[in-house]
Amino acid sequence: MSDKLSENQVHDLLFRCLALLSGKEGDTVLADTTVKAAHRALMLLSLGILKAQEEETQENEAIKARKPSEPD
């Protein structure tokens, strides 16, 4: 059995993570900001993988491509 995830499995996991964070608030500014940022990032990644599948491409537009020479 392979440990690698299919595109559909990745989307399912992203969706489950979104469901876990949905409606949650942090009890501090830091916690709340982090929860909201994570929710937004997961939503964008989820939509990006769906769009890539529909367009039959291997590029998730939610992920900003970086040239190897660019610093982190």
C-alpha cells in the first residue's frame, strides 16, 4: 500500500481540516488571527486543487511559485 495521497485524498483532507476550523475563534488575538489565516489558506488550497483538476493541470494557483534562486 502506498503512503502517497491522491489528489482527491488531498482535497478530502483539506476539506476535513476546514470543517474542524469552521466557526472557531481563538481566545487571544494571536490564536484568532492564526485560526483565520489557516482557514483562509486551506480554503485557497482546496479551491486551487479543484481548479487544477478541472483544467487538467498540475499547478495549484493558490501556491505562489518561487524560483529556486529566490530566498524564503
